[in-house]
Amino acid sequence: MSTEASRRDQPYPSIDPVPPVSARPFWSVMIPTYHCADYLKRTLRSVLEQAGSPDEMQIEVVDDVSTKDDPALVVQELGHDRVSFFRQPTNVGPQANFTTCVQRAKGHWIHILHGDDMVRPGFYAAMRRGSKIEPDIQAAFCRVITIDEDDGWIEMSERESVRPGIIPDLIDRLAVYNHIMFPSIVVRRTAFEQLGGFHPDLFHAADWDMWKRIAARFPVWYEPEPLALYRIHTRSDTSRLMRTGANIADARRAIEIARSYLPRARAQGLTRRARRYHGLYAMEVARERALQGDWGSARAQVLAGLKCSVAPPVWAALCRLLLLARPNLTVNSSRDRAS
């Protein structure tokens, strides 16, 4: 079998079990970084403020060959001997760096915390409490607060449940869109060992694909307290991908990949709903970009959205967008005639 064919059949990198040792930490907090050292101090402080001993929590920064800043220096200044540092030999990209985080984790539970995100006090205690109440869970997540470049609150995610507990049929909602942000979820290492690492062909949606695979197979705990902080800023991958429509293209790819592991009886309907949702989301982003005068990004979102879905609600959203664009097109046409 060719290497390419083998990759199609088994696309997920393998995660080997931790070699037998006398003791392992409960937590592995793995912090992937790439050109975000200016935020890394805040990330590390948020972890160290609630970290136990090294026997209780492994903390490691995994850098994907940053060239614009020096995360190793931040670790040296702030982490001292408490935080370890690993630098990739070459730039491998975000999804492969996430998989490296899992492979290097020694703890029973893994928290992948981006170098520009943070956790609030009580995060690790709340996540651990869920595993004690329901020993069979393989993942737990909490409500998340989106923040800006200066730590200002932008919005809070919807509440899944008033009380902590396992979310029934989580996959039915998660298959349609990703409402679990990276800093808010922790995963038992044995789940990764069974499922493999992050999909190497997904960029923006590798995390969504992972959470769907987990929810399709295992019970997942939810904590309604907002204990994680997810940062949006102009230099983030999300912002960059929105300018080209690559965010929607990658989501479309993830939707098709998920067909193979979604519940068979509901896979077709969930796939259709997911494509329609992302088509509508693309039109929403296009409208936001148009209002900002960024018509190039708006056009990219529209084209990507129509490739995702041509359902009537998507066309209706596009028509509303065209009405918004009409005055701008008229002004440009008048300027062209005047010149």
C-alpha cells in the first residue's frame, strides 16, 4: 500500500500509551505557541496560580519554531524550573503541534492551552471534580469567555446546562458547529490513545473534528461556570483565515470527514445541517466585513459559503448582503464614470 493510500485509510497520528512508571501527574497542561510570546506570560500566570506540585501537574510549552519572538525566554523568566520547554526541530503547523503536545503529555488528563488563551481561578479543580463524580467520562468542558487583545470581555458562550453534568446527545449539536473552544476542554489521555491525534489535513477545524470524534464515542462532562478565556485578535489564525474564506473551506472539509464516524442513522441529516449552518455563517461574516469596507474578504466568504451550501436560507442571506452592497457598487460606478 502506498504512503498516500495508507494516510487516507488511517489519517490520524497514533498516540502511544505512556510507558509504565511508578507515578504520573493527574494533569498535563500543554501550551502550544507560535508568535504569541507577548501573551504567553499571562497564559502561564493563569496556570501557575492554580498549579499543584510537579507530581500533580506537568506544564510544558511546545513551540512551533517561532521566529518573531522568544517563548523560551518567557518560560525561563516566569516558569523557572516549574515549566519545561520544547521546540519543534522544524515548523510543523498547528495541528501537528497539537498532536506533539498530546504525545509529550505524561498526565492522565491533558489540557491543551494556546499560548494566547487563559484559564480563570478554579478551572482545574472544577474539571477534576467532574471526573470524580463521573469516572467514565473521557472529556470535560466549561463555559468560555471570548476576550480581545487587552483582555477585555467580548462575549460569553451559551450555557449548555444550569447544573454540571454529562451532556446527553452532545454530538447532535457539536456535529453542526463547534461550540467548544480549545481552552475550555480537557481530555483523558486514554481517549487520545484510542482515537489518535489531530487530523493532519485540517487547519482551522482540527479541534472541531477532535471534539466531534470524542463526543461521538464517549460521555462528556460540562461545567456551567465560565472558567476559560479564549482570545480573538488580528494576528490570530482565525482572523487571517477569515480574510480568504479558508475558515469555511476547512470547515466544509471537516464536515465531510465526520460522515465516517457520526451516528449512521443521523449522519446525513447532521451533515446537511452542518453545511447549511456554515453557509449562513459565511454570509454573516461577509456582512460584517462588508460593513467594515473590506469587500475582498466579504467576497471570499460568500464564495466559500456557496460551496458549502446553496440552501434557500443561504441564498436569502446572500440577497440581503447584495442589498447592502448596492450603494457601495453605485458609488464605485459613479467614480469610474467621473474618471
